[in-house]
Amino acid sequence: MLSTMRRALRHGRDLLPVEGFTFDRPLVVLQSDDWGRAGISDRNAWNELRSLGLNLGEHSYDFYSLETAGDVAELISLLLRHSDSTGRCARLGMNFILANVDFAKVKAGGFRQIFLCTLANGLPEGWSRPGLFEAYREGIQTSVLSPALHGLTHFCRRAMERHLSDSSSRGILLRTLWDAGTPYIHERMPWAGFEYWDPERTRESFLPPETQQDLIASAVKAFAEVFSRPPRSACAPGYRANWATHKGWAANGIRVAQNGPGRMIAPHFDANGILHLYRSLDFEPGINDGFSLVDCLHSAREYFARSLPLIVSLHSINFHSTLKNFRGPTIALLDQFLSAVEANNSNLLYLTDEDLYRVIETGMLESPHGTVRIRARKQKFISRAVAAGRTA
Ligand SMILES: [Zn+2]
């Protein structure tokens, strides 16, 4: 312990003590991004873009479309087939993008400015997804889907607007895509950045605090218009969030911040009173060629052995079926994964982000068979030691 402390002093700020939480039973949280975000609408639009010279088919995200009512129904049915030790069904946090580009209005305005179409007003012209919003609502009513905030747009509006009307190859690509009702394909235009992060902005890539605050307030309003309640959990597009994002979230009622995978860090509160959760593993069979169910189960054992929640990251593309059948293989693998985790952990619990927040606050969780008590233990970690899942 003494040598750990010495190393902590040597590395200064990076190793400041952090208070994090561990739990006395295995907890599973499923977090999923990009719901409601339009890509390429259908096979006709895909063929049209190919005929215009786009070599689609090289990357997984060339097949990114938008979920259908059928995709959501299959997901709901999978979650309803699984339940934890208290009889609660598996549940998935769905992070929504609340607006898509209003292509017709942008075109009518001569590509000078970006106009958006919020989800409350449906999908942009040329897009059709019969029954999709009803499917979301059905999943929310049965408690297996839990909507949360991803953003108003996935891309950085400032970055996009810089190229909307210019004659560079970027501007030409953008207008070609927007003419076909496709907002963007990130792999082909990384300069589009992420909502709060403009990669080509000089000095500081994150947008100014007041701009972020306005974007967050608009997104929260658009969220409440669709779901009739404000969001409580948020994940920044591209995981690009800084202190200003967290402050803006806190000011707009967000209690849980979702952070990306790569570090084993215990849930903890920040100075704004926001609970930070860190994803444990990527469960992305549709986009990860090296996907391994065995590796995912190994990660699950590691997290449970350290009394940390298993927070599984899955992006919506894995459930799409319009341009490529990602959905079939993902549903089969997720079914196997959840079955194995349930079989290996007799006291397993499925939680949403909000459930986890409540467990830390109250030590209790409601189940079909009454109140369940869960002990959330606050421990001091040295941040590097937290990264290894060990206490200081
Ligand atoms: Zn995303």
C-alpha cells in the first residue's frame, strides 16, 4: 500500500483518490447508442449513392440505416425472454438522437444553413418506418426499453455548416448525401466530428460551454416532446464530453453520465453530483470482426469478481436489418450471452442507469416479488488502481 501511495504522489493529479462504488451482487446494465439516428434509408437510396460513385460496402457503417419496427420488436422479445434472479426482465438503455436533418428545407434554403426535423415531428421527407415509434413506446411501457439522451445531432453542426455550400470535395460529398436523404457516413467524413466536438476547430476542439448548454437544453426539450418525460441518463456522441458537457447535463436534470469502454473504473459521482458509469465491454458482433462470445463472458467474470457492475455497450447498428441482416446474428449471440451470465450468477440483477443511481442512493430496488436490498459500498480508490479494479 505504501508503494502505491508513493507512486500516487509521484504521478500527481492523475492519481488523486476517487470515491467509487462496489456492489454485493452481480449487476448487468445494457447501454445502446444511436437510436433514432437516420443513415441510408433503404436499398434504393443505397443503389442511388453507388451509382453516383460512392463505393459503398467497404465499411460496416456503409450499411447503417435506421431500425425498423420489426428490429425493435425482435429486441423487445429477446429482452422479455430473459429475467434476473428477482424475476425482472432484461432491460436496455436506448440513447436517442432527437433530430435528423430536414433535407427538403436545407435544399430549399440553397444549402446555406442546417435545418432539423425533431423525432416528435417524425422522420425527414423520403423516410418511412411504419410503426417504429409505436414499437419504441411498447418497449418502454413493458420496462424493457429505457430511453436516454445521446444528443440532438450526432455530428457537429458547426463542422458540417462550414462545408455545406463550398466547392471542395467535402462539400460535394455532403450535398450528394443530403440529396439522397442521408445525413452522413462517419467513416467517410471524420471531419464532421461529434455534437460537442469540432475536430478542426483551432486550439480547443470542444465547443464553448454556452454553445454546449444550448444544444443540451434543445435536446432535452426534444426528448420530452417524444417521451413525455425528461432524460435522466446521457452519453455524448463519440463519447466526446468534457467538464462543460457534464455541467450542462447537470443543469438540465441529467443524473447519470455514460462513459466509453477501455478503463475499468468504479461508478462514482463528480462535483456536479452526476454519477459516472464506464462501459465494461463492447458487444458489437455486427461491426467487430474479432467479436468473441468467450471473451465477453471472461470480461463478465472479471467485473463480477471485483464487485463492479457489468456495463455492456451495444450500438443500434447491430439490430438493423434494412441494408444488411445485422439483427439475426446479434439477437442469437446476445441470447446466448445473457443465458450464460444468468446461469453462472444465481443472484444476478438487470438494471437501467436510473436503477443503478437509485440503488446507490437508497440501497433498494423494486422487483415483482417485493423490494430487494443491495449494498453499494463506497470505497476510496487511487485512480490508476481503480483502472485495475483494485482498492488503494
Ligand atoms: Zn453514437
